[in-house]
Amino acid sequence: MNTTHFEERRSAFRRLHETGCFVIPNPWDVGTARYLGALGFAAVATTSAGFAFTRGLPDGKVPRDAMLQHIAEIVSAVDLPVNADFESGYARQPEGVVENVRLCLATGVAGLSIEDATGDPGKPLYDVTLAVERIRAARAAIDGSGSGVLLTARAECYLVGVAGPLRESIRRLEAYAEAGADVLYAPGPRHRADIEAIVAAVRPKPVNILMSANTGLTVAGLAELGVRRISVGSALARAAWSGFIRAAKAIAANGQFTGFDDLVSHADLNEFFRQSSPV
């Protein structure tokens, strides 16, 4: 894939963030990425958890190089902009973030996200000062590349159980916006008032909202709140796992095959991949 093609994807991805609201679903392998592309989504994003589960690992335990290989595989699988869930940049210090972001840019992504979670239950978030330095480091790596890749900064306050997650999320997202993040993302809020407050705090910069459960909110409803981008994280992967687990448990526990009711046919899937395969 040539540099011009990457540039076109990156330009298209940037335009998606200028107006309106779009869903950026999260495939976890080549097949799901191609299927989502066929459904007409304008972009896709990787999911660290969804990919980790395919490797028999918990989220956050896939090594950097394996994740880079996965991201590159998704980029090559679809003719769409791809945003990389790059977790916490696979480094603590800003200089490590710079190096690793450069490696991620080389995969051809149109965007990438850096989160402020440490992975340490005793201190689940980086101090704001260091977290901001890490976002500045990612910004410098992108600017130095001249790639135009979009940088999403994530505040993980809701997911790690911070007291007063809305206030702390806004404090951090405002700081990350000042540090050069293009898109702001605090995964976790499910109430309209929280989402409205986050959008208002960082306006006019675009906000990504995670929809990983059926809360009653819709794409149209989130658009009315000013949300620019909607991702689903590991939810599609978990939906697939849920069907697999129910079917397997029915066989193991009861000797029944009720989990196979209403499946998509082998012929339908085979034909889809026959037509969508590049070879």
C-alpha cells in the first residue's frame, strides 16, 4: 500500500471529525473488519480487548509488537481509515511513548488513541502532569512524521472507579486538549447529562463516546448531544463470545444444540468472503 493511499485515508478520517456524527465500530480480526466495511461504515477502530481475547489473554496483556502486527493487519484488510486502540502507548515515560507512536504510525493508521491508565490497581491513573506530558509526546511524534494522523486522548476515570469521574474526566480532557489532542474520549459515561457536560467542556474539539451496552441511547440521540464519534470497544467481540459461550455450554451441560438456532449459514459467510477476498 503506497503513501498516497494512507494520506487519502487520513484526510477522509479528518473530514469525518469536522461535522455530524459517525459510528466507528471495532473489529477484532480481518474477517470482522471486512464485514464491517461491507456494511458501509466509514472507518473502523481496533479493540485491544477484542484482540487480546483471540489470543487467550486479558486486555492489556498483548505485547507491543504483537499489537502492532495486528493493527497493520487490520489496516491492510480494509480500504477504510483505521484508528488504533494503542492503549497507554506501551511505555510509561514520554520518550517511550514517542518511540512507540512512531512505530504505530508506520502501520498506516489514520488515527490512534493514548489512554492515561497505568494498569496498576493501586494507582490506576497517571498523575495529570505526566499524563499531559505523554499526550504532548504523542503529539510531537505525529507532528514530526508529517502524517496528519489524528490523536485521541483518553481519560479512563469512569473505567477505573475514580471518585467523581465526571469532574476528573473533564479536568483531564481539558488538559489533554491543551496538550494537542485532536479528539477527546472518556469511556464510561452513560447518562445524557454527563455526556453533554463532556462535550461542552472541550468544544469545539470532537468527542468520542463509548457505547458498550444498550442504554437506550441511539446514534441520533448522541448526535443531538453534540457527540462526533461513537465507538463500541469490545462489545461486538463480546457479542460474538456470548453466542459461542451459550452454544458451547448447552452442548457441555445438556447435550443440546439449541445454540445453533438461527445461525447465519455457512454458504452465506463463505460467499461473502469469496467475494470480499483480495485473492
